[in-house]
Amino acid sequence: MAGQFVDLYAAADYLGPGAIEIDRYQTEIFDIVRRRGAFGQRIKQVPATGHPSRFFEETAIASPTAAQAFVDPRNIAPTVNAPTRIELAVPLKALVSQINYNLFDLEVTAQQSQFAYLQAKDLADAVDGLLRTHDVALWNGTDTSLSAPTTAQYFGAIGQIEAGGNTMTIGTTASIVDGIKSTIAQMVASSSFAVRPTAIYANPVLLDLIDREMKAEFNVVLNTVEITGGLTVKALSTQAGELPLIPEWALGYTGVVGSGSAVLPAYIVTEDLIEYHWLTDPNPRVFKLGLPSALSQQMVVVKFGAMVVKGANFAHYEVKVQR
């Protein structure tokens, strides 16, 4: 087979007297790709009790009625009462991702010393990519039941809160702030449960509408608080205290804002009652497989667990804002 020579002009940017210019690149790759959300980092992480992970919920204490409790002191006749408890369970789910390193490409990159950190970066990005999918599914997982799973995904927080029945709508001309604050007041006023919401999650577009409303209607600039990872967000004063307004890119909305047909959801949540039940390790684990005949390194990222929104019917609320 006849040998071939490659014209150097194909690889050089410029050839001239005393100069040969070839391609060189910055050793750092520009990267501001979105990775994790705040929600997955703020909810409780607890070890699973098994598969499924089981727990009990007390829905009522042993509390006699007034007619039962108050009796003639000279003729005491107590009425037997008992607490109400239910057994619940959350089935564990599996997330997996794989990245392959070709031996030839690894050795070329190492000899060039151009992107010496690239293998480690790509592996870290593979872990972050799995966690990004995890964070989106914490809200939007497509499963519809904890007792009888219908898909391989999580039963997302949105689905669990909606299944709990706590949903209200703020009309196009109604105050967003008043609607959210009154909903929180009703939650705190519950005589059955000691509800204490801890945060309000919404798409940044809705939070901007809240900010504008506060400025236009009340000439008030919202206070700021610090949440996970040093992120500073606005806070809304409510009957449950100053609740952070956390922008969540995983929460979408429908329609065009300002058209009257847009629907922007916000979620008032009690984060202490939202748990992620993990198996073996709360973080993704990386496994290196044996070299196949192609001599490529195969790295598999695995995470086992599932989430449950405890008290979905009283400790959390979905607010749909029409604009």
C-alpha cells in the first residue's frame, strides 16, 4: 500500500518566514453548565430500612372529646381512646450512568499534556449529570404511587403534593403575595397538625413577579437569606416566619406570562418532612469495570434510593398562579 504525506497547511494556521503557527488552546474548558438544584440538597437524607423502606405515620393522638373527657368527679367513668397510626412504605429506585475512556485517546491526551485534568473532570461531570437527573426527578418523577409503582422513576414531590389534595389557584387579577401568605396562614392554623412550612420553591419567573408586586403595591424590597451552598435568596414574611423564596429551574410553567393563560406553580413545603431514603450511600458511587477486548475503561455511576413527601395532605401546598 502506497504511503501518503499530509500537507502541513492542513494543520497549521500560518506558514511564513520564521513563523509556523499551529493550533493551541486554553488548558481550562469554559464551563457554566447547570448542575444541581437546591431542593435535593436541602431535604433530609435518611438510610432506607430495606426495600421498600417502611415507616409509620401518626395521624391522630388519643384525644377524647369534651363530652368524654369532662365527667362528674364523684362518678369517674373514663372512655377508652387510642392513637391512630398507619404503615407506609416507599419503594427504592435505581439511577445509573456510564462513561467510557478509550485507551488510545487517553494516551494521546496524556502525551500532549494539553488537558491533563480532563479524565477526572469528565468523571466528576458524569456524577453531576446523574445528580442533575436525580434533582429534576425529585420534583417531576413520573411514578404515580408509592404502594404500587407504575414507572422506574421517583414519585416526584409535585405528584405527591397534588395527590395529597392541597392545591389552590390565584387568578390573573388577584395578588400573588396575598394568596401565598393566606395559604400559609391556613396551614399554620391547622388544629390537627403542627405545620411549620420552611420554604417556597418556584420558577425564577414567578419569583420575579412576586418581587415586582411587592415593590409596586407596597414599595417594599424583600429581605434576603442564605440557603444551601452560600446562595442568597429573597424571603417572604409569613405566619410561619421569614420563608426563603428559592428559585428552582426544574419547576417549569406553561403559557406566555402576561397573556392571561400562563400558569406558574409555587410549592410551599415543610422540608423536614421530605425525605430521601438512600441505600448504602447517599452519594452516587462509581464502579470501574474490567477492561474489555477494546481496552476501553468503563466507569459506571450508580445511585439507589427514593423520596417520600410525608404529610403530603397537610404540610405542603401547591399554589398555581395565573398570569
